[in-house]
Amino acid sequence: MHYPSPKIGLVWFNHDLRLDDNAAVLNAASDCEQLIYLYCLDPALELPVYFQCRRLGPHRKRFLNESLRDLDKSLKKTGGRLTILKKPALIAISDLIEDYGVSVVYCHRSGSVEEQSTLRELNRSFPKLDIQVHEGFTLFDEAALPFPLAWLPPSFTPFRKQVEALDITPPLDAPQSLPSSPSQLPFTPIREPDAPPQEVPEFIGGERAAQRHLHRYFSGNAASDYKNTRNSFDTWAHSTKLSPWLAHGNLSARRIIQALNDYEHRVGKNESTYWIYFELLWREYFQWYARKHGARLFHFRGLKQSTPNTSFYAERFCKWREGTTPWPIVNACMRQLKHTGYLSNRGRQLVASCLVNELQLDWRYGAAYFEEQLIDFDVASNWGNWQYLAGVGADPRGQRHFDLEKQQQRYDPTGTFTRTWAGESPCAALDSLDAAGWPRSG
């Protein structure tokens, strides 16, 4: 008697390292008899390939590895196991399709140009393959937007006004059981990275840590004072600190909204609780911005017709990166970033303004360095915000320029943050060499 082969599916995890509120996993579990649960770690991410930066630095790699270990534990409890391959996604998925007869691939959509390219190539190489792409990184599905993606507003405010009153679909519960995986799958164990000691011990990767932090934050009263404290440089409770788990998909934006709504029903709404939603909408805007504009997210001139007037001074970039510029607040921020992988939103704006305006450097060097260093790096938010500040993106006002001395007086008036991170620099001059590499006199 002939028995049909089991339907084998593949769940491609990427920026959705969780089982909670994961439509791709839930649909795969209901459709397939066996599932491959895959994460691909491209070795090229750790090579300095562009703008003198790597794409994956030690802080984010540590957080990522913690997230993967946590996901593997959750999968094992429900019947699966995470397969991690150190290959580009296109090669890894293609090999598994051919070796195991995978008939359907499930994943979540994101703003990554590379992920979209991988899906297009899989469609081309395997025309009979069923690829099911779910929304899971955004608050809204594309179909729920009140405009076609091609008509996405050119700046945030009109976008916010059109979407902030939309209903948000409630998050999905995690599955209680999952199909097992085919036998003899390749597997790469997750090793601890060669990373410096963790300076922000509260940032632990994984879905369970994310849920604990979400519960802890909304169990207190910090959300009711968020708008007044969010510009703090260093205090843990002064901002939500949800961004690392959100960026890795340990936590969905919809789950955060549910917790925020519960808090407002329990404690009350005010301008601060609204502002948490406001900043999630800011993140949301850049996700759709990245999807619409694709590779233009990385173009020097961004969305503009004119080219920014910059030069490249290697010494200036080095001083900015190492925190040895003439501006103490910038130095403190850059040293915090290098040692912890974290930087406040206010700090990000100030160091970006310094690189673009005071140092007159190509904004993409700053965006690439943030990509390497930040625990909470998200391609759409990072590159979109850098374009915004450099005046080549979604800001209708053009280039943003902060007065660094006034910013220090306003947000670090006692100098505590600057002293903590040794921001006072002996650097008296911005340049010791001119653009051609000649020593400057005097």
C-alpha cells in the first residue's frame, strides 16, 4: 500500500524570535505534519564589509544568542527544535527544500531589502513552492492602512493622523503544541560570543525576559510620567527600554499595545501613556517607509534630488566613534554606546547631529556604526531616522541641527552623565590633519 509523504513545512525565523503572537508559526502548525524551525546566521554579518563597520557587533550578537537559546527552549517544550545554520538564508532554505521535500515556507514580513530579495529568489528557483508571508513586525496589516503603500505620506505627522485611531488586532496566544521536525536535521549549537562584559544586565535576550520586563514596566507607575522622563540619558526606569526585545521580535508591538491599554484601564490615561503609543507609531511609520522605498533607504541622497555637501575625514569619524571629540556630551554618549550597546533616544539625536553638522561627514557612516553597536538595531528605524536627521528623508523641515552645549545644559545640567562616561575630553582641536592628510600647523 502507498502512503503519502507527510507535508513538510519550514518556518523561517528572522525578526520574530518568539512563539507568542506569531501567525507564521500558528498557521504552519495547523497546515503541516512536520516542520523545520529555521534561523539563518550569515557569517558575512560579522565582517567589516562597508563604511568601516560590521553589521553585527558583540552586544547584539550576545542578545541574539540569548534570544535563540530561549526560542529553542520554548520550541522543545511544545514539540519542536530550532535549527540554526550559519549560511545566507537563500542557500540554507534552498538546501532544506531540496533535501527534505519542503513544500511550503512560512515567515513574517519585514522592511529588510535582503529578506524580500530572498523570497523573490525562492519564488524564481522553486515555482511550485508555497510561500506564506504574514504580518508580525508592525501594528497594522498592510490591508488595514487607509491608503495604498505607494501613497504612504512623505512625513510622519500626516501618517499618524490617518492611522492613530485605527483598531489594532489583538495579539495571538502562543501554541500549546507543535509538529515535530524531520530526523537528522543539520544543527549548529549556539556558542557564547567573544563579547565584552555586559554593562546593562537588565537587557537579556529572549521571549521570557521580554514578557518579564513588559510586566514589570507596566506594574509600576513609570508609564504615567513617561513623557517627562523619556529624554533622560541614563536612568533605567525613565523610558520603557522595550526596544531590544521589539527589534529582535521577542515581543510584538501588538502585545505592547495590549499591555498599555490594560494599564490605561487600570491606572488611567494621560499624555504620557499616549506618548508611548505615539512613539510606537513613529516606529511603525519607518517600517512602512522602508517597505515602500526599499534600497533607497541606504542611498547617500536618500529620497532627495540633491546630494549632501560632505567630505570624509577619517580622523573625525574615528574621534566621533571613540568619543574623543571637542563635545563632552557627544563623547559620553559614544562611550556608553561602545561599552553597552545602548544609547538613549536623546543621545542618538545628539551624536547624529554632531556627525552630520559639526563633523560634516556622510550620514551613512553613522548609521552603519549604529547598526554594528546597537542591541536594538532595526533596519527601518535606524536608517530611516538617520535619513530624517540628515535632511535626506522624511523630515519636511530638512536637516536637524542641535546646539550641543544647550542640549548638555538642559539634559545633563549637573554633568553626572558626562562624568560617568568620562566625556570630558582633552581634545582641543577637531582636526590634526586636513582633508588631504597634511598636518595642520599650530
